[in-house]
Amino acid sequence: MRNTLAGWVALAIASTAIPDARAADEPVAVEAAPTADTKEFKPPDGWKPRKRGEFTVYCRKDYNAKGTRFPQEICYDEAGIRAMLTEQQEDRDKLDQMRRICGQDGGCAR
């Protein structure tokens, strides 16, 4: 047990070692690779851009929020919209995969 603990402590100390001072003085050129995220963001249908101070958020009205008849405005920033779209696509992919597996005879029989 002590040998294992000593090994972990040595590993932690070695991983937090101070880098060479010469490497810190040299400038590092970082070039941004063009990705699909750099082009103009177009929100999905129904989402409208709104300015909140210096930030742009995308909002839509949800009429079925927690049993009320009054619409509730839901707003997300660009990263939130992208995350929501990614989650929706993953859910669709999982559902399609389950349909393919369970669509066969006896595929989902337990």
C-alpha cells in the first residue's frame, strides 16, 4: 500500500514539474484551423436572435411549458443551441439504431 502511495506521489510531482525556461521564452505560433463552426451561425427554424447587452442569444416561445397556457420564452446562446442540436441528433441516431435492431423478427424478444 505504501509503495503504491509513494508511486502516485512521485508521479504527481513529476507531472507538475516546471517546464524548461528556454521553451517559455520562445514564441509559439498557433494557427486556427478553419472549421465548420467559423462560418456564420444560422439558428434552427423558430429561433430568433436577440441582443442581451453585448451578447447574442437565440430565443423561441414554448407554449407547453409546465402546464401553463402562457408562452414561456426560452433563450440559449450559440454554444447552447449547438449542444442542443448535437443531443437531438444523438437521440435520433440511437432511436434509428434501436429500430434497425428491433425491426427484425425476434430481435428484441427477451
